[in-house]
Amino acid sequence: MKFLNTFRSLVETQPDAKAFIHRDETMTYRVLDALSDDLGEQIKHSKKPLIVYGHMSKWMIVGMIGALKAGIGYVPIDVSIPKDRIEKIFETIQPELIFATEQMETDVKVITPDDVSESSAQLVGVQHSDVAYTIFTSGSTGMPKGVEILGESLDEFIDWMASLYVRQEENYWLNQAPLSFDLSVMAVYPALATGSALVMIDKDMIKKPIGIYETLKQYPMSAWVSTPSFMEMCLMLPEFDMAHHENLKHFYFCGEALKHKTAENLKSKFNESRIYNTYGPTEATVAVTGIEVTDEVLSKYNPLPVGYARPGVSLSINDDELHIHGKAVSIGYVNAPDKTAAQFYNNGERSYKTGDKGRIEDGLLFIDGRIDFQIKLNGYRMELEEIEHVITEQQGIQGCIVTPIEKQGKVQYLVAHVITSSFDENELKEQLKTVLPEYMIPRKFNVIEQLPMTANGKVDRKALIGEN
């Protein structure tokens, strides 16, 4: 892998530079190299990928790099993942080894950080045609699907991300996503490939944002990787602007739609920074399109486009559904040939049917929700995301999620959960009548303090369904 060669070069040129920071825990490039060498030597004979279990510890990164060096690849599992889901992942992978950075109960052979020391080893490493990592996504049947990403796919993605980053005097990348969520790949590898320090935000900080505030004060962040929902929360932090964070010149968003209002608010606070809106499914190596959200883009497009295809990727629209083509596309779902055949195909290059409604205008890709994320109410078919977008654009509304209320499998009415400091339901409904057909206007409006988020930093829609 090109990444491993780049990493080794950085170990030689800047051995004492910080590679990892999480609260009081730090690790240099030299130490990360030495620890991952030792782990790689221990696991290189395994015929299955390494399970890497834990949260935001430095040992998670040691496990990931060690597995790449050993040539076997890895499967990241965050502590927030429920036990029954972990059992299903184990059934699929049938692992031989687990690198457990936190305590876990299992019959599989476990390696712990106590078993790893600093050493040097000559390891072949993951090749272009080898699986670098397998990340599990939710399956519609409740059975998680393991997406296998090749070394060549990861290298191509890292090269693209590095091309969007301009090195500063001080280089610190903030990562919000758990390592079992592929958004973390957007921070981990570009940070290490550019000789930067990777700064981790953990789940407790998200619950109590004062921890995020303190981290931002302590380190001069230069790049920010998160979901838009996480940014919406951080925009409410005190002193979150360019005057207090003048080194923060790059923002990268993926995993959800970046709302126009959110981008506009961020641009007003960081007017000299580069804000990138990106899009991509786990099945196509994190992100396949991107665009810098400039003042011109903000004035011209609402909702925002997700950008142009990155190098090596091509896009097509088939019956409104977006298809992705190129080396970015996964080779399929591990040990799931039927599911793989349903979503992936090869007409001379790897291709993936996303299930997302897409359209291309001015050469830019726009995503109009999921093909299957539609509801039918009183005979009318509608997109919940369209309603959310329109409500969020109304004066005084900071955020909105719309949930359907069902009875006996049929949608009865809609509830809008809104974040607002000033609210008059009747007035809002009158405003909406000027921009939405009456049948799309939610029957009820529920004021909430903030949108609940999953461990991945996405909006937790399920948590809102009961609030009607």
C-alpha cells in the first residue's frame, strides 16, 4: 500500500511528532510505528482479519496500522455497538484473533495492549488487491453487512483527501466519528498521511460538549472531520469562530446532508476556511464526491450539491437511482453473495447501486434522499427530507426532523421535531403553506432542545418516533 510507504517515510523524517491525541493520551509517529510493528509480527500468520475492539484509545490506531502491516486487514468494533450485533459480526467473520483495547467477553483468542511492546519487524503489508478493512453497516433485515474495502481503494481515497488539504505550520485533525463508522477513515488516514496529529473526540465529550470546547482550546486544529449534525451542536459552543481558532482552515463533512443554513452559519464564523461538502456510502470508500462550499455556491444552490466525482470515480443515474463506478467501490459484502449480487455489479469496472435518489445539474451531483425513504400519507407520496429542508429554512428554526406516526402499518400523520428559541405553531404553519402543499405540513410540532444523535454522530430518528 502506498499509505504504508508514506507512513514509514514520515516515521523517518519526523519520529517525535505527535501522531495521536486523546485527552491526556498521546503517541508519536515513532511509537505508533514500533507498537504496530510488534502487533503486526504477532498476527501476520492469521488467515482472517483482526477484530480491533475499543473506543478512542491510541491502541485502536495501533491495531488498525498493525493489521495493515501484517497484510490481514481489520474489522473495527466500537464499544457502543450492542452485544447481539457484535455476535452477528463474529458469526460472519469467524475471527481467529481479537485485539481488545478494552475488556470484552469472548471465546476467541485475545491480544491486549499488555501483550504489545515496541519492536521492529519486516512486514509485507496489505497489497492493492487485499482487503484493508471491513466495516459493518446496518442491514434492512437486522443482519449487519460487512463492507470489504481494498488497499487500492483506500490509497485512492487518501490521495484525494490529501489533495484537498493545505499543510499549516501546526497540523491537527479532529475526528468525531467512532472508528467502526467509516467517516473516521476520512480523518485517520489523511491525518497520518500528511504528518498531522489525529485528535479524537469521544462519546462522553459529545454528551458533555465542554470536553470538546476544552480540546479545541488546547490544540490548534487545522482540519475538522464530522457529520453535519455534530457541527450544528458545536456551532453553539462559545468562542467557536475564526478569531479564536485561526488555524482551523479545513472542514470536511460527510454521512448526512449538509444543510444550507448550517453551511451559511459556519461560513460566517470561519470566512477564510475551506468548507467541503462530500458524499459517499460505506460501499464506495467513505466519499466519492466533494465540493468547496464558497459564498458563490451558497448564493446559487439551496439545497447544496454534494459536488463533483473525485478522480477515479464515475457516476450514472438509472431510474433516478445513483450508481457509482470505479476502484472506490467495494468488492462486496463479506460472506454474503446474495446481498452482494443485489447491490454490486461489474461491467468492466466495479459498480454499486446506492439506493439514493440522485440528479446531476451543472456537472454537480445532488442527492434527493433515499429511493426507499419515502412515505405515503392519504394517498400522497412524499420525501420526509424535503419537508425537513423546507421547515429548517423558515425564520427562527435551527433544526428539524420529521417522523411519521403509524398505526397498523399505515402512516396517520407527521410530527415535526424542531429546535427553536421562538415558536408560534400557527404562525409557522401559515409560513409553510406558502412553500409546501397542505398535505405535506406536519400535524404536530414538538419543540426540542437538541437533536438526539447516535454514537456515529448522525441524527437518531428512532429516538424521536415516540415523541408525538
